Amino acid sequence: MKDLLHKKSLEKDDIIALLSANEEDSRKLFERSAEIKEKYVGNKVYFRGLIEFSNICGKNCYYCGIRAGNANVERYNLTDQEILDAARFAYENRYASVVLQSGELANETFISRIEYLLSEIKKLSNNELGITLSVGEQTEETYRRWFSAGAHRYLLRIESTNRSLFEGIHPQNENHSFDTRMKSLYSLKKTGYQVGTGVMIGLPFQTLEDLADDLLFIREFDTDMVGMGPYIEHPDTPLFEYNHLLLPQRERLQLAFKMIAVLRIMMKDINIAAATALQAIDPMGREKAIKLGANIIMPNITPGKYRNSYKLYENKPCTDENPDDCTNCLEARISMTGNTIGYNEWGDSKHFKLKKNKQKDDR
Ligand code: 5AD
Ligand code: SF4
Ligand code: FES
């Protein structure tokens, strides 16, 4: 174990061994990843205020509670004013960055609306707020338009790098293609975004080998930011049918912690988010993730009345709270972990900055 934890570069078998660690070895793994976090990114956590601005989605992913086919969801779309007010809240509370997330649409109205919102958020914040988008697969042209309008980070999870698993958890049509997802990730990178990707952990039919491949992909893609969390069943989705195949939630959570720890060891200077889904299983899930390697948290700043309708999975936390509640709550929680909050700092991935500087030097 000790050798593995100090090995220069982890290979697939090493990763599988680490992901299979028993309780005692897991403790050693978490100690090592915490040590690396402290050394390379410091004990500082950055906020990204999350605005879930609409749950209207054109897609039908089998795992997701807001899929188009779920008729039990009350659909909403925040007004421009509500979105801008949420961004102003983030700015005034020194968050430094916001994330605009919604279901996936790709029509011109949607595209130009986002373009408009990006420029308005830049204006209301003196050009200071950093803006991340998380609105799915789009054409390279669209990614470019949004980049020009002020977005500089983009989150798009690959969900699973095992093509057949990916195909198993999505409908078989061109709207849900593994190749398009992969291509979108490369377009984002080419456009100049800091790109975030990630996977769901503990999906039915997923093996440790799959998860090891996921981590290897994240390294090979030279990812700047990662968000990954446990898969959590939702009763109104087709994947619920395979519930009996799932690991118990506690074990899925442990596996998610191991994934975060191994990734921190593999990629020492990237940004890793403590995903909200961790908290759906354990009230202290995100704090535990921060202790062992994560350094980003996404406080929900969606206006309270809409939160209940953005349920991607069961037990999603903070659905009865308001933005102020989450801010106060998180301050207390983060100080408990021995970390500080990087108020008013973008907290870009060090990995991305080093890469950019290197590109300049090479020119
Ligand atoms: N459990 C956990 N994560 C989920 N997501 C969607 N549905 C679920 C679920 N049931 C994640 C996906 C998506 C992100 C926005 O939310 O990984 O990329
Ligand atoms: Fe839509 Fe995203 Fe849910 Fe898929 S995961 S159904 S694209 S919101
Ligand atoms: Fe939302 Fe604690 S983070 S209430």
C-alpha cells in the first residue's frame, strides 16, 4: 500500500488496487491524498455559486430525474431578472464565480439568451465574476459564441468512459451519442475553456475497471476541473429498474471518496469539486471530500421556490433553503474541515494556469 501511495505514476492495476482498498488501507489512502492536497493546492476552498436556471431538458438520460420523459416534474425557467439577481447575490457575497446550469436545449433562442445573460453578468459585476457554463452538448460555434460573451469554464461530464455502459444508460439515438459527448469535450478545450468533466460512481453494471479507466481518461484528457459523485437512484427514471444491482449507498459513497483521493494523487494541481450528490447520502459527505482532496464547492444560489423542481436524484440537499442559508451553513461547515474560503478569488485550476504559461513559453 505504502509503495503504491508513493509511486510516481499510477497505472490501471494500481488504481484498481487502490479502489479496492479495505477500511484500514482507505484511511492511509485518504491521509496521503489530504497531504498532497495541502501541499499542491493548499487548504483553501473556492465557491462557485450554482444557478439552476431551468429544468426544461430536451434529453432523456435514463438516470436523471428531470429527463424530458418524466411527466411528474413541474417545469420552470427563471426570468432573466431572477438569474441576474442571483448573480448579483454571488457578487455581493464575494463568491467570485457562478455556474449557470440547466437542462439541455440547443435552439437559437436558448443560445442567444445565454449569450445575453453572460454579457449582463459581466456588466453587473464590473467584469469580475467568473462564469462557468453547464448546459450540455453544443456545436463548436455555440461554444465559441459563449466564450466570446464571457464564459471561461465549462462543465460537461463524460458520465462513463466505457462506451457500452454509456450507451446502456442513455437512449439509443443520435441525441445521446458517446462520440458526440467526447467530441464536445475536445471542442471545448480547443475553444479555450477550462474544461471540467467527471463521471457517476456506482452505476448499475459499472466495474472497478471502468472507474479506473475513467480516471485514466481524466488524466489523459489533461482535465482542469473534475466533478464526480455517487450515482443516486431516482424512482421516476428507467434506470431505477436496476436498483437491486446497486451497491448499498454507503459503499457507493466510500467508493466516491476513494475515486476523489486517487484522482488527487494522480492529478495534484487540478480543481476537484465536492459534488452535491455526496451530501445526498451523508450530511457530511462534502466536508469529508474536502478533507481528503476536493477544493471546490458549489453553493446553491437558485431562488428557493424553484429548488424542489431541480431534482436530478433522490434526497437532493438544500431544496428547502435559500441562498443566504447555504452561504451561512457552508461557512460553518468549511471552517470545521480546517480549510478557509477563498472569497473574492477566482481560484482557477493551477493546472490550467501552468499549462497556459507553458504554451506561452513554447511560442
Ligand atoms: N445521480 C447522480 N448524479 C446524477 N446526475 C444526473 N442524474 C444523476 C443521478 N441520478 C449528474 C450527471 C450530470 C450532472 C448534471 O448530474 O452526471 O452530468
Ligand atoms: Fe437532461 Fe442533463 Fe438530465 Fe440528461 S442529465 S436528462 S441532459 S438534465
Ligand atoms: Fe445549503 Fe447547508 S449548504 S443548507
